[in-house]
Amino acid sequence: MDPTELIELDLDDNLVAANQLGKFHSVGKILSEMILTKAAIIKIAKSSWNTEEFFSMAAWGDNIFVFNFELQSDCSKIFEASPWAFMGFMMSLNRWDPSKTISEIDFNRCLFYVQIHDLPILKRSVENVEKIAKTTGNLRDIDTEDIDCLFKKKIVRIKVSIDVNQPLRKGFALKCVGLPSAWISFRYERLTSFCFAYGLVGHEKKMCRL
């Protein structure tokens, strides 16, 4: 057989491995140049996640960890509560189909709740918030209570999927008729391992040359 020839194989699923795995899976990558140990990750996860049923974890490379859950509700709860931090470093957590390879997972994105501050009441609509969300990343959810209860909250919260390889946007200038533009600021909830010099997640201050 010519070793340079491209071949395609049809492989059977390993049913034994399938039975040993949990039913629901997530895979996470620590966004740091520092390598964290499996023991440290599982200790923090078990103390922080408060799952209803047992879950297990395996290390699949430097700072890459696979989590196996027995309950879909546990898997979904942990994923939706992202981002998670371990020893001060953020984890990019993704749902995972075990039939796919780890290399197919995009670890460059993280879920964030973003607070929009000082948005005028008359500008608070779903359409406007969707427009704002596009400047930060891919919109996943809007806390509609913040829009409906106009006079009860100062902020509007959105959940977005953000490319952590790009600098985080700090806000935007709102056009005002006959007046100078107003600054509308963003605040990212549970933001860790953030470099203010470059505006990047996972770029630690102690490793920054600026």
C-alpha cells in the first residue's frame, strides 16, 4: 500500500467504552500558559459544582479535561453557569459528543454574562440589546426582566459567546442628538486571568511584558 495514498476507514463504535462513559459530557480547557493538575481541577470542581449525581473527570492533555455526568440536568447546569475559574484561571467549557475528536472543539470561545451599564431607558428594547450584543460576540440569551422592569434595575444583562483571542470590548459610544456621545460601558461577570494591557483573557499579568 502506498503510504502517501489517502485512505478512508469506516470504524465501529466501542460499545464497552460507551458503557463506561457517563451519559452526558463536557470538555474544558484552562486558558493559561500554566499547566494545572488533574487533582487540583477535580477537587475544585467537586467543591464548586454541587451536582445531584456523581461525575467523573479525565485529563486529555495539557489543561484539557473531559467531564462525564450521569444527569443531563447536571451537565446543562454546569455549562450554563459558565465561565468557571480554577485557581484563578478561566476554563473554556464546551458540550462534547464523544463521537467527535477533541481537536474539533473550539476552545477559543467562552460564555459570559455581560452587564450593560448606563443604557438610557428609552433605548432598552430587545432589538437594541441584540444590536449591542453583536459588538461583543454571539448572543445566547437576554435577561428580559432587565428590559421589562425598566425602572427597577440599572443594568441590562446578556449572555454571549466571546472569542477570547480578541480583546474584550469595554463599551460603546451612544449617539445623542444635539449632544456629545454618551459612553455605555460593559462589565464581564466572573472575569479572571485577564490582561488589562492587551484586553485578553488568559493572558496573565505576571507573564505580560508591558
